[in-house]
Amino acid sequence: MVRVRWNKTKSEATFSTGTSAEPGKWSEEKSRAKQNTTHVVNGKTYSYREINGSIDTIQDFISETFYEFEKNNRLPDTEEFKEIVNEKIDELFKTESKELVQDGEDVDHLYLSQLLSAFQRIRPTEVYWGPKAGLRYKEVCDKYFRFCKKNDVKLMDINKSSLIRFKVWFLDPTEHKRPYSNYTVMKHFRNLKGMLRWGRDNGFNVNKEALLFNSNIQTIRKTVTFLEYDEIQKFSDYKFKDYQKHLEQVRDVFVFSCYTSLRHSDLYALRKANIKGDAIEIVTQKTKDLLHIPLIPQAKAILDKYKDIEGERALPVISDQKSNEYIKEAAKLAGLDRDIYEVRMVGNQRMDIVNKLYETISMHDGRRSFVCNSLAFGIPPNVVQKCTGHSDIQTMRPYIATSDKSVEKEMKKWNTMPIRQKIDALLDEGNEDELKKVYTSISKIIKR
């Protein structure tokens, strides 16, 4: 698949050109298909002119979008930017491919379930999907069926009016005991439109209104939860009762994630053969990257604790669902009760929510804890990236947060830095013998 990626500090957006290219006929230097080449991918044929033309067009759309905002003296946020560029693409690109539509079928009367079925069957062959990637598309379709109170709907019936009512349905407290947050609603719309856009590119007649629909939902970045270093130690040291072995094992797996950055899926797949001396070498389940992760003593101690378990697995990892259930129970027993403050938007209403850490903790927080603590310790981001397997620093941003203690430590420099500057000025005037006396005096004071 050929995509155009726009990237700038703190922001990134990727757009599909609707074309594909053969790697051997691609110029890495020019980021274009080589001249006079024809590309056959998954049974479809693309000329180099078609591929390169689509790239140039999308780049023009990107420049045009920024120009439109600059005229109003502002810049779009990432989601707004992506939405507008995709609208321009939707208006332009019309595919004539009918491969997924049976001969003789009336393309105006195809159903959402047919698109979902084709999408889940074909899309994984075009891009790598993790084990659960397809579930989010089925989830939004199921919700749309619930909203419509039908078992299926025609694609052409998904229009601007129905999508506005779908948005209202998400936020209606009479429909749901707990209305969906704007952040969740936006993700569902993004998944639905992504699937509809793919269907348009593969011969399904999709209502243009649906492709151009903008949900205009205001969102606030989700709070990143993680364990600070002393909380990891507190959790590690907690002694569970004999009948709580299941909680102890889940705790150990979680803490191991804090020390290695491995996702739950990778911990589940971790084998004893992946342990190479003082490091782990593993191909990740989600991205298929080969990672080399050095093992610190605390991580090695956990592996040693379970070295005699039966089978090839290195750790006693259970299902993701059960792990997330048990880790909350374990964290509560261990006293991980720090307040987690979150602002959530539901429609136009702002909700200020305070939960305890043990109420929000999940297995994925182990990976976040690795990133946040590593950066707080001063480990360079590119080194952290090597361990986590993120493709670049920007894709690691959702996992990055700064602990309160790190903030306090850095902000104390407002008090200490002026004194340090005065000391530095005095030291610059001293000779070697005088500096040795100062060093001895300061050492005694600090040790006391």
C-alpha cells in the first residue's frame, strides 16, 4: 500500500493513496514509483503515473489545507487536519474496481454486513493486523445496528442525517447507563469511516455524505496512567496470601512488563528460548519487530522465580481479560491508591473524574510505566524506542508522561539554580588547593 505521511513535531497523519506498489520497482531516494514501471499487487494493476500522480495530489491537498488555515491565522489540530484532507481525497478519488462485488449484484443495494465481511477478510492481507485489530470494526458496526434497531442496513442509507443521529445516540443518557465519552465516540466514527473509505476504493457504492461527514466532536487527550518507580517497588514487595497465588503471578507479570516494556501479547508469547543470557530477543506479536531488550536484575529475578514452570513459556501469563481483572484486585490490596484525575467530555459537558490508581490500572500500564520511568531517569528517547519497538519517537508519544515527582524535582531548580550559579562563580576564581578544600567540606555536609 502506498501512503503519504505528513510528520512534524508532536503530530503525524497518514493518508492512503488507494494504490499499491511493488517494492522492487520503488525508488526509496525519490519516494516514488520508478519511471516506466507497472505494478501488480493482489491482482490489481497500477502504472507508475497513477501511483506518483496520487502521491502528488495528496501532497497538494496537504499544502492547500494549511494555506486555508493560515489565511485565518491559525493551525488545525491533527485530527481536524486529517479529517479535512481525507474529505478532499474522498471528493477526488473514485475507483472502478469491482473485485469484491459479485457479478450481477446491484451495487446500490449492498449491505454494511457485506462490507464488514469483505473488509475483515481482505484488509489483513494488505496491512499487518494484530490479533484484535478487526474487532473494533465489528464493534462499531454492531453499535450502528443497535442504533438503527435493525440486523443490517444498506450502505447507501448511511448518510449525513443518520450519522448525526448516531452521534446523538452515543451521548444519550436514556440509551446508555453511562454515555460514551467524546474520545470513544470519535474513535468509533474514525473506524466506521475508515472501513467505508476502504469499501469505496474496492467497488462498494458508499454514500458520499458518509465519507464527507465530520462529527465535530471536541476531545481532550486521555490521561496516561502509569506507576512511578516507588510504586513499582511497593507493588513488587507486597506479600500475597497463599490462596492469592493467582494475584501474585499477575502482579509479577505486570512488574516484568514495567522493566521490559513488553505488551501482554508478547509476554504471553515469551518463551524460555527467547532468553539470551542477560537479554530478551523476541519478535513482537503486534508489529513483527525483532527486539533486543537488556534484562535488569529485577526482571531477571522474576524469570528465575518461574524458571521451573512446565512447558516452554517463560512466565505464567493468562488471558488479557482475566489479567486486567486480577491486576486491579492485586493493586488494591497493595495499596496503590493514588488519585488519578481525568477530564472527560461527553457532548458539550465537561466531567471531572477522580479514580484511584487501582481502579484504572491495566496490564498495558506496565509498558507505559517503562517508558515514563525510563525517560524520567534520563535514558535517551531513542534508546527507550529501541526497547519498545516504536517506529519513531512520535508514535511513542501516547505512552509518554512525566511523573509528579519528576516535575517537583525539576521545578526545585528555580530555588537551587541561582545558588549553584553563585557557587560556580566562586569556584572559577579558586586554585586547585582551594577547590580541594571546598570539595571536602561539601562532601561532609552532604553526607550528614
